[in-house]
Amino acid sequence: MATIHLILAFAAVLGTFTHWLKSKWTGETVGNPIDYLIANPWSTLAMVGTTFAAVGALIGTGAVDNVTYSAAFWIGFATGYTTDNAFNKGPNK
């Protein structure tokens, strides 16, 4: 069960990074991932807090206890990607 939780958390971080990568490729942001995260610290704090809360809720309620590894990965990935998309706005061109 702990493996599922680690996969979920890792995938959330990967989802956040993938959203930055998409923003970089489409020209929505400039700079590296660190610049992206520190450009708007309150947005980053909201994104990190929401991601932690969502992942914590999934683990705490047992919602991911009986899912496959791939399902846990995609749930975590979607959580990280969507919270970054909703809250974090990096430096623009």
C-alpha cells in the first residue's frame, strides 16, 4: 500500500513538471522550472497546498488503497497537472 502512495506523490510532481513543459513548448512561459515556480510565489503556494491536500485526501480516505499502480500514477499525474494549471502562472514572454 505504501508503494501506491509513493507512486501517487511522484506522479503529482511529474504532472506539475509536465504542465510547465507544455507551457514552455506553447510559449506561455519563459525560463526554467525554478523561474516558473518563483515568479508568483503565492500562486505556487496555492498550487502546492492544493496538491498536498488532494493527495492527502486520496490517501487519507483510502480512495487509492485498492487501485492498480497505473491507476495510482494517472490519478496523481492528473492531480499535479490540473492544480498547476489552475493556480500557477509562471513568467510570461
